[in-house]
Amino acid sequence: MAARLDTIGARKKAANARTTWPARSRSDIRFADADGVTFRYRQAGKGQPIFFAADPPMTLEGYDRLLEVYSRDFQVFVFELPGMGFSVPGFWQDFRFFQANDSIAALIASLTSEPAILAFSCVSGLGALDIAGRHPARVSHLIQIQTPNWNEAIRWKKMRDPKNVLAKPFLGQIAMRKLARSRAPLWLDLAVGNKECLPGFCACATEALDHGASWAMATAFQSYLPEKEPPLARVVQPALAIWGNNDGSHRSTDRQSSLWLCDHPASRIVQHDDLGHFPELENVTLIHGEIVRFVGENA
């Protein structure tokens, strides 16, 4: 029931997002209703579809350069996850793992009929694995960004919440609402590896939060990432795991765990010592080149 704190007033909030700053910050902002969630997203280019999940507290406004570069080779979509940024889950949505993934899969199906590349980051990368396993016809390739296996993700979660505040229903939601704006720059300072990007990332997160963006991390920790690993299917799509090693939040995470469900023989891991939690944003052209090559080699 604590998730209701992040969904109260959902209808009004979704309607407001369509008519105020979240709809006007960029000329290509769009909204789509899918399986009980009003998603905010951006789209550019033509070709094979590739979907990026904005990694909070970053919002769509931080993906200008990525959209520009990827639109040369792909039809690129960037969307905000349910309860993050200005993607609004309906009141009875509870952020549970399969429920949230079903909503994301419905969004993908509503935007393209072609098999898509999923390039999700950190915990949302676990959702990409689930979608690829349960809906294999919808997914052609997986790009796993800062995504370890489930046990390593739980260990990461506990390190991010050492006092067990976010893990406590109601208390975690209240604390996250109160502290989101002050916590965002601290989190980014820890996680961003290319420090030249830090001022811009902080400005993006702060501006969005000032305009009412959500960062429902407590509910995500409690509902989307439970202690017990859910039953996940193995995946047959080629998977490229990308790690920025200069990510203070994942300093001790086992990178080799990323492909624990991936059966395709071409799946591999690449690491970059000078990048951090957002490698796809910290060096857009480098990671774009790696993805283009990987997809081309495994077409």
C-alpha cells in the first residue's frame, strides 16, 4: 500500500504533465498511455528501433545529444520509467516487477511493430531481460548498461540504502519526496565517471525536480527489486553488457555477472575505466559506435 503515496492524484498529474513544462521543455516530447501508465518519451530518426530507459534522476531533457547521434542509424526512443520523471503510473499500479515490465512492453508494442533493441540501465536492465525472455519476438538485441545479476543488484541496493530507510514502506516514500532535490546532486557526484558531464547532469535533474518530476526510488526498491529473485527466462538475443568502471555506486559490483541469463554465443561485456553510471551519456559517440558495431555483427 505504500506505493499509493507515489500514485495518489495520478489522473490529475498525468493531465497536468501534458499541458505544462514537461510537455514543453523540448519540441519532440510525446506521451503515450500503455497498460495503466502514461509514459513520457522522445523519438527521432528512422531505421531499426532502439529504446533507452532514462535513468533517474536524469530525465528526457538530458538526452539531446544521444537522440541527435543515434537518429543517424536508428529510430531511437527515450522514455521515462513508471513513477520516474513525468511518466505517471495509474493509482492502482504498484511498481511490482512483472507489472511494471508489462507496461513497458505494452509501450514498446504501441510504438513499433519491429523487433527492438533494448538499451536499459542498471535495475531497469533486469526488466529488459524479463521482457526479452517473455516477449522474444519484440526484442532483437539487448544492451545491458550497468546491469548485474539479481543478487548483485540486491547488494547494490543495500549499499545505496545502508540505514534501511528507503526499504521501509511509507517512511521511505516520505523521505524520498523530502530529500530528492538535495540527494540528486550527491548521487550524481558519486555515480558519474566523466566529471565534465557532472554540472550538466545536475542541472538537468534539478530543473526537472523543480518542475515536479518524480523519483520514486523507495517504491522501486520495495516493489520492483525484492530480495527474492523472480522466475526469469533465459534469453536468446545477442546481449552487449556495457560497464563504466568509474561509477562509485558500483565500485564492487561483479561485472561478469551481467550475462547470467544470456545464451547467445556472441554476447559479451565491455568496460570503460573513464566512464561511470551513465556511459551512454558520458561519451555518446563512443558507446554509439560500440552498439552500431555489435548490432551490425549480429544482425
